[in-house]
Amino acid sequence: MSSSHSKVQIQGIGYDPTVGPRSTGPTQAPLPATPTMRGGQLSSPSTPITSSTPAIFSTRSNSLKSSGSNAIGGLTSIYDRNLHRAKHEISLSSLSFLFMEMISINLNTSKSVVELERKLNNLGYTIGLKYLELASLRVNFNNNLTSSGKSNTAKRDIKILEILQFVVSTIWTSLFGKPADNLEKSSEFNNQFMIIDNAPLLTRYISMPKEYENLNCEAFIAGLIEGVLDSSYFKCEVSAHGVPIDNFPTRTVFLIKFDESVMKREARLAGK
Amino acid sequence: MPIYSVYMISKSGSLLYEKDFKVEGSPITKQNSNDYLVIAGTLHGVHAISSKITPPESVKPNNTSKYNSNKLGLRCISTELFNIHVNQTVTGLKIILFTSPDVTSPKAYPLYQRVYEYYCDYVLKNPFYNLDMPIRARLFDDKVLEYVDKLNV
């Protein structure tokens, strides 16, 4: 397979914002012979699965009616799967290798440790902005399964301690399958809080060499927390610091510094 | 069944990792860094020669494992005081264990598997490690030491 050919292929896979959710979903039409068609196609005609079975993919509208009916050949789009699955688990190995490559790529393109940390932080930030929505949807759904049929609208936390509790319990559990180990308030500064994780998942296999001692790869998660807090109107800066203790060599402290405006709002809310 | 030392040799014969553990009554004396390279190179060479001279029909088909690709080469050197076990992964990495003489090949195999597992987790998933370079990963050291200490007690 030539490299130019595979480039054309890639365009057919993945999310195409000009087409919308359909672009990664199953397709309706039989596939044309040329691989030049963009979007809308599950994969290129050159792959054996699609070329031999052109008509078996049900349409998008079908898939909305019955889930599972279009799992032909093991191909289901993520849009056909329920948002509220009981388990949301992925392979830790795959995640570790992916995260390793994210660091490697950014390491090669960064001039300094500070720049690398900022880049990882930015990557996490964009995820955090969106992740808040999904996490709060899921937690409300699960809570309301047990209670009487309340609506699935999320409760929005407006106080600092409440939102931090939400991050420590809900966000942490949905990301890592366990709550964070500790939440502390800085004794020196009123606007600083610390979330402590004794054994962070992403850096479980990463040992820092001497020349990168100041770097903590959990900057990615720090960015994610910052994204979550920012999109819930708690402007802040989050940084990750490695603070190893006995038995926990990768223990990490996430330092959260809230903005002045948040502290003013908090004081106003408390005064009420 | 104590483990005295763990060596790792890359597929090209360079020494990636060497660790002598503090075990009471260990017959392995500490070498200087040059001697480690010589030992690694020698073992690599002997292994290569032995795999060339082994007749392929002598290899039992059921004597092969998913994780150990050392089918033709040198497997074990036995002496009065210690055994040297040579195991090879599918990528040609050799993991060499110096153990006490009571550790036979079948007994050494789980030990090798564990060290291999730690290598895969704590070395290969480390973004700061370059393939075929000497291994310097604190977490890997910790894990291997923790495991060996448990056995050596």
C-alpha cells in the first residue's frame, strides 16, 4: 500500500465536523469504487470487510430504533452505544502507551520542561472542558436510577468546597475508578487547595530521570481539572507536583489556585 | 531460593541492566563495570554459538513457550555454587538470572516471567527510555528489588 493511498483512506475515517455524527457512524450507500470520497464512509473500499459486504450496514435512523441490531461484523459506532453503560473500562496498557507517546511527542517538540508541562496541561484542559458535561450527566443518571423518576438535569455546584468534592469524588471515580486520597486547604493562602493522589494512574509506570526532576507528567490531569473547574465558572490555575513518601513513590499533589473573582463571589455567597 | 543477580542483554549483545543483590552467602562478587560488559558479551557470544550448533531436530516441540524464544541456545550453566539461567524474549532481549544451585530451569521460569513483566511495564511504558539503551528507571529497580527480597528471605 503506497503512502499516498493510505492518506486518502484516513480521510474517510474519524469525525468530520462538516458532516456531523454520521461521519463515524455506519453508512447507508454501497461503497463506490474510488477511494476519493470524503466523510460518510466507515472505511475505504480497499478494505475487504466493506467491499465484500456493501449493503449490510444499516442506516443511522435504524440504529436509533434498536441498539445492537447493527452490530454486524463487530462494527458498531460509538454513537450506537448507550451513554449509561454499567462499566466504562479501557485497557491500562493501551492508555499507558498512548500517554507515553503523548509525552514523547511533546518532549521532542519542547525546548524546556516548563514548555512541556504547559503543553500537557493544555491537552488536558480541552478534555476537562468537555468531560464535566459527560461526568455530571452520568452521575445524575446513576443517582436517579435508585430514587424515584426525577429528571436527569445536573445539579450545579456554586461553592468552592462543593465543586472540589465533586472533582475528588465524581470526576476522579469516573476517570480512575477510585476517589482521590485527600483534599486539603492551604494554611498559608486562602485561595489554594490541594488534591492528593497517592498512586496516580497515568504515571504509574513512569519514572522520572534526574534531568527532568521538576517535571510531573500528571500536568495533563492538572490541566483536565483546570478545564473542569473553568467550565463550571471557577476560574483557577492547577499545577501538579510530585511529593513522594514511603510506599508511594509517585504520589502527586494537585495545587489549585482560585482566581480573585472566585474568592470574592465565595465571600458574597457566604455572607448571605 | 535466592536470586543473586539479574542481567539484561539487548539483542545486539550490549548490557542494558545489571544488578547484584545483597544476599547472605552470595558467591557472586561485585565486579567493576568493565567486567560486567565482558560477562554480558561472553554470554551473548556463547549463546549465539550454542544456538548455531544445536541440531534443530533435537528440539522437542512441547518444550517451547509463548514467552521464551530461547529454543536452541544456551539455557543454563550449573556450578557447585550457583546456576546461571538464560532466557530470551521474543524480541531477542536476554534476561539472565544468577540463582542458587537449588533453582532448576522450571523453577527459574516464573522468576524470569516476573522480571520480564516488570520490564514491559516499568521500562517500555516509560517515555524517557530509549530502546536498546541502558535501563535507568527507579520504579523498575524498586519493583525488581521488592520481588527479589521477598524470595531471598
